[in-house]
Amino acid sequence: QLRLAESGGGLVQPGGSLRLSCVNSEFTLEYFTIGWFRQAPGKEREVVASIRSRGGSTTYADSVKGRFTISRDNAKNTVWLQMNSLKPEDTAVYYCAASTFYSDPPNLADFHSWGQGTQVTVSS
């Protein structure tokens, strides 16, 4: 079973950047689509970005296109989410999860092995 762990969150000023990491220490992530999701207080969990197994195809929510970049290094069992030009509305707990499927847009119900999440707070 996958055990995903997120890291890299923190407090950043508007316009700043953060890079989140999603790591699995036990099994290869190579064969899985990996998604990044976020959930703000009082709101439903939403998909932010996803990347197909073995790289290549990616999806992004409209709200983050041009600002966020998802990438992966299968040799390191790591998927990153580079977040630039952060806005207060990006404040949320960010999660990564895995799926054996790839779709555009991603189907949240396809994802499993959720990590514990990492808090991102964008505030001056």
C-alpha cells in the first residue's frame, strides 16, 4: 500500500512561492497518476493539478493555470507542486494522492492513499 507524505507548506506573503513535495517511501510511484488537491476551511476538497504516470500529461485547475507547475521524478519517487504568484485564496491544506487512472479533468473519486496534508497560508 502506498504511503504518501506531503511537505513544503508554510506561511508566505502574497506573490511569493512555495514548492510542495509528495513522497512515497515504500513503493514506486512510477505507475500511478499523482494528483495535488486542496481543501480550505468550510469548502470541499478540490483538485489542483495532476500528472500522469511516467510524466508527460498534466492537468491544472483554471484557478492555478500559469502559476502552478506539477512535475515528477520517478527515480526519486517524488512529485512536486511548484506554486508561484501565490494569492490569499490559495490558502488551504494541500494533499497528494494516487490513482491508477488518468482523466482530464481528474475524478477525485479515483484517488486513494491520501497523505496527511501540508498547510499553505498566504497572508501579509
